[in-house]
Amino acid sequence: MAAARACFAPNVAAGLAASRRSGVSRASPASRSAARASTSARAGSARPIEIITFDLDDTLWPTTPVVMAANEAFVEFCQARIPGFPDCAGVNEYMKAVRLERIEAAERANERHFPLSFASLRIAGGFRAAVDAGYPEADAIGVVSRGYHIAWIPTRGSAAQKHLFPGVVEALARIRANHPDALVGSITNGLGSAAGAGLGAFFDFEISADAALDEEVGLHGDDARKPGTFPYEMALRKIAQIRGEETFQIAHPSAWVHVGDDVVNDCAFAKTFGARAVRVSVPGVEPYVPGGGGGSYPGDPSREENRLDLETLVDATVESVAELPELLKRWEDGE
């Protein structure tokens, strides 16, 4: 793994933190227009693109209607089997309560709080809601956990497919055709799935930070989720496996392009390993705010996004994934 990481530009996480401390202002409208025009001088000379990774939520589809549909399906499943089971808002309150109790318990023990994955938190909140409604504990855990897997997960996928942004399928098909030797993957902080949304044929691998929290022992949410580097390290392992190599090394950092909507969780994440970052800013899309508490999202005041230097973090901005094939082709041609 160390050999694979060494070929990339130095980690810029410290630089990101420094820009926050020093009060670097948001890039001007003129500089944003220059980035959007196609690319900056950072695009570099002509070289093939080897890796293209995508965020999913608010990049390929809008998060809010997709997650709301999944939450409603989960609640309907549980309500059909557990009399008195609360609605979506009620489940969110139980999730917040569980999360707060765990934070307070860690503080009392003078220990670091290890947050649950969103999946585990929803199951824990649903279980407590079912017990409070008078349902036997053994039955409650069975119904709630199965409801998550039978109702929530499939609905998230089908809702994502229903709400795909215009031009996504066509753009992915063109990207695969234009870059036949490139590997294409998804890297998401949540539980979205390109395959679940009917896009599996376009992707070689998928990484879910939320799933990793349940799969890896001792992994902390701050490390598992973008802009932490663990998702990148997982990508390196998957790419090496696909190529049948012990480790993966890329010829040049700019041969990796990451695409996403979030300046911090996507663009700053990409810069931690030297990749080029494409920001997708779909007009009219409001960032999803986790109802159960926790998680970082665009516009979250605690992130102080207005202090970020977009000139450093964003190589190009598009309003739709449909614009990507032409942009990537120009980059690969060295324009």
C-alpha cells in the first residue's frame, strides 16, 4: 500500500485546514467562470485518463427524494408489523437520541466517540421505537433489521434509478466508449449504489464508506468517510485486485479524475491524493441534511466553506454529468 500511495502528490489536508484558519475567501465569480470554461493550467499535457471515480448522491441523482423514499418504505414495512411504530420523523428522533447517548457515554468514559454507521443507527433507532411501542425485543430486532434490508436498501436503489439526473446514462456510456482502458468506480460516504440504481454495467468497482464502518473493525467515521483517505486506500486495493497486481501505481496523479458535488467531501478529497476534481453543481438541487443527525453536508456552517480556496480545490465545474464526456476528452487531449 505504501508503494501505491507514494506516487501521488503530498496530502493537502493540512493545506485545507490552513486555508480555513487563514481566512482564504471563496473564489470570485470571474475565477469560477474561468474554471467552468473547461480547465485551468493544472490540466497539464496530454496523457490518458486511467481512473475515473464518481460520488453518487447529488452527483448522479438528487439525494433528498431518494433517501425519503427509502425511509418511507422502511417505516411502512415496520408499521405493517409493529402497531404504534412511528413515522419517519419519529424514527429520526430515536436515531438522534441513540447518537447523543453514545456521544455522552464516550465523554463520561473519556474515550473517543466511534459513531455508528447510518445503517446501524437507523436499525438501532427503529429497534428502540419498536420496544417503546410495546413490541417484544426479539421480535423487534427481527422486524426492524429485516425491514432495513428488505425495504430500505432496495427502495434506495429503485428511487435513485427513477430520479437519475438527465443525461447520466448517456454520459456514462460515452465515457466508457471514449476511455475503454480506464477503470470507473464510485466512492460515496453513504449507502448509495450505482448497481442498485441500474448503472452497474458502467462501473468496475464501488466503495461505500458507510458500509466500511460495519465491515472494518475499529474504523472511525472521520477516517472512513471522505475527505478522509480511507476510501482512496480502499480504491487502490480494489484497482489492484481488478488488475491482478499486488499494488497499484498510477503514471501521474492527473490521470485520476474524481467527480462529485461536494467541495469538501469530493474536491478536497481528490486533492489529498493529487487527482483532478470536477465539481458537479446541478441548478436547483438542495443538499440533503441527515434527519437522524451526524454527517457533514454542503452548506453545513461548521465547515466554513466560504473560507475555502476553490481555485486550489476545483479543476472544473459542470452543471450536469452530461458535460463530462467532452471535458474529459479535452483533458485527455491536453487542451
